[in-house]
Amino acid sequence: MPCAEAVAVKDGRILKVGTNAEIRPLIGKNTRVVRLGGKTVLPGFIDTHVHVVDFGRLLMWLDLAGVGSIKEMQSRLKERLVKTAVGKWVVGRGWDDGRFVEKRLPNRFDLDAVAPSNPVILYYQCGPVCVVNSRALELAGITKTTPNPSGGTIDKDPKTGEPSGVLRDAATDLVFSKIPEPTFEELVEASGLAVEKIVAAGITSIHWLATSQVDLAVLQTLLKKKQLPLRVYMVIPFGLLGKVPLDENLHDDFAKIGGVEVVADGYLSSGTAALFEPYADDSKINGKLLCTPAELEATAQKIVKAGLQLVIHAMGDKAIDAALAALEAVEGQGRHRVDQAALFNKDLLQRAQKQKVILSVQPLVGASEFSVYSALEHLGKKRARWLYPLKTLFKKGVCVCGGSDCPMEPLNPLQAIQSAVAREFFPEEQLTVDEALRMYTVNAAYASSEETVKGSIEEGKLADFTVLSKNPHKVAPTKIRGIRVELAIVGGKIVYQR
Ligand SMILES: [Zn+2]
């Protein structure tokens, strides 16, 4: 049944799926009926790669995107200061002097005018450039006589020699390093904001990639405070295996520790993904495996023995080669996967097919590799052909699931689906809408061994749905990202309503 008219939910699970006539008799006195007026209901989206605490940290920052003048920047800062204790730091990001009607860079005095006593640091929209106020300069000890740090510039007024407040590159760290680490309570609050944003994007389940024990404590606190509106499959770093209890205070349906991540290499964009041949634009580097294939296999054995899913971060072809070898060594003992898998070759594609591996892929990272990090020059055209070869992987029957790597890339699954369906580079690798949707539903559920309870709208499964303003199958591929999320429903409860 590819399409239905109505669905009945009871006790958090799907009771029946069918036509309006079939479902109507199930409406009782206490039933809440939600009429959608022709909107589209999909299985709740599952994002297989999110860093919740890091996303939360970023959300705490003052958002200056789209600000059209220094005056507007001042008023946003003023608004934030009303809610900020005296003396506390304000960190922001997103200004662009190219948009300012004043046609000049902001300076310390612009910020001082509204923020005389709180230290303030506001980053440019991209890259390490910021403007700080006088209080921040004072705390960092930056004066007229402070020399530029190596690899950075302290802008100074040509007449007075006083710092203007604009800092570039390494000089930004002089101030940023003075900001105290957020307290645990602040991180919990920030992560609470993050999960709210996540459900607003139509995501009802996430694979939460933890970076430290703090992530686990935050998750437990959110659960305790009943501030977890979605389901979490947590993946812990290998360093925590054996150091944290695996099930304490976690509720099975809502949160569990499922996997352990081992990092085999770095990132293509920074030239640290491990390649068989050097990068095309720099013959001296080819990335590095962060562990030998033998070490990777030994680690894999330990994780499998602990009864958890092995998640190997492997982006470059050499790292994927090592990851597939490690997966082969533990074949038949659980369901494991390669995360961030990006650069393939014909041999790797064949092995991925033969081993029936699960690949967690980030379509928006892929789009950035081509459009922002110039994959064609970075890898050469021949190799770049097999960068994110999603259609080929689907044709080979490999289970490909989708993640965002938020906050490194935007959270929006519809934007990711559009980029997989309408990709510009090597369009022969474009997916159909149906395939791209599978990445965020059934395939993602399979990736965490939850396909019997999640990923499709079937009787008996958890009642997790994403309601969209339009059917992605029925709009032009380049319009998919414009579809709005109307509702997010988890266990039959509306957790987000536009
Ligand atoms: Zn990540």
C-alpha cells in the first residue's frame, strides 16, 4: 500500500492504516481527530548524524544573519542584553558589512554604545573575522601596543593607533579564548533549544553522535526534565566504551546507547581524509589513517563484543577500504556501518555491495564538497566521479541512510533530499525522490536495527509522523526545500506545529 488516506493511533502506536471509511469507525468519544486537508504525511524523518550539544552551543549565539545596517546590529544586540546578566559574555555571528547601508566595518564604539559593560564578540558571517567591544578588548588585554599575533591581525585606527575592535584570523582567538566554558546547566538549556529546532525540521528520531560524557549527562537530564520531544539513538566515542553505564536512566523507546564510533580518518575539505593517491591540488598530502587497519579491526572486535553497533567514520577511499576490511572481520555479528562515507572507487563499490554494508551519508556535506571545497580540483575529475555515488550505491542494493552532521551543515532534511535529487555535479548520481526519502526513513531505521518499529507507516509501529505542506513527489525537484513542515508527531503526540 504505497499511499493511504487515514491513520489511527492508539497508545503511541499505529493501530490501523487505510481509507477514511476504514478508519472512521475507530473514532471514539475521546479520540482527537486531526484533519490535514490534503497535506502529506510521511514516516517521521530520522537524521543519522547530529551533534546536539554543539548545535545547542551555536543556538545560544546571537544570530546576525541578514542584518542590513550597523544600527540594526545594535538593536539586536540591545535586545539580547536585556536578557543577559551584567558582565556576561555575548557571542554572536552572521554580520556582513557588504549588506550594511553605512558602507563600513562595524567597530568597538558601535558596540560600546549599546553594550558598555558586557563583553561582546560578534563574528562575520563566515571565516575567522570578528568585531569586539572595549570591554572584550580590556579582558583580553589588547591595547595600542599589542603586536599582531602570528597569523592574525588586530585592526588599528590609522590616526590614534588604538585597536578598532576588528580582529582577523589568529587575532580572534585572543578574545575568544577568554570566554568561559558554558556551565552544565547552560549546556542543558542550549541542547533543549537544539532538540526543539530538530523536531521543527520534521525530525522525530536522531542518531546523536556524542563527543564526550557530557552528551550523555545532557541526554539523561533532558529525559528527566521531560524535555526530550524526540527519540535518540546515541553513538558514543570509542574512548567512552567501558567507562559509562550503557542503560542507566535511559528509556528504551525514547533513548538508548546503540553504537560506538571509531574515527579512521579526517575530512576531505581539510585535506585530512585518507586517500590512496595524493590530493590532486597538493601532491604532498594524501591524508592519514588515524589507526592502522590491524588496530581498527581489534577495536571493531571489542565493540562487537560489547554488543554495540560499530560505527566507523571513514571519508576517504583508503579509510573506506580499511573500514570495509574491519566490517568483514566482524561479519555475521550484528549490524554495523560506515559513517561519512564519501569517496569510492569501483573496487570499494563492489565490496560494499558484496558485504551488504550500511552507509550513513550526508548529502549536504557532499554538495559543499563540490560547490564550496572544489572537489573537482581537489581530487581530479576522474576520482571526483565516485564522490558520493548515491545512485550507484542504491542500484547495488547498499543500504544508504541520511544525516546532516548538524551543526557543520544545515539540519533541514528537505534541503538534503533536494540536494540528493537535484545534484548538479555528476547528475547521473541523482536519486529519485522515493530513494532520497528512504534515506531519511526506512533505511535510517534499518541502520539502527529499529526497522520493526520505525521508518514506515505500518500497523504496530511507533506513531511517528512528519506532516508536510506539499507532497515531495509532486513538486519540481528544485522546489523540495521550500516545502514546509506542518507537524511533527512522536508516539502520537504533536511535538511541533507550525
Ligand atoms: Zn559529525
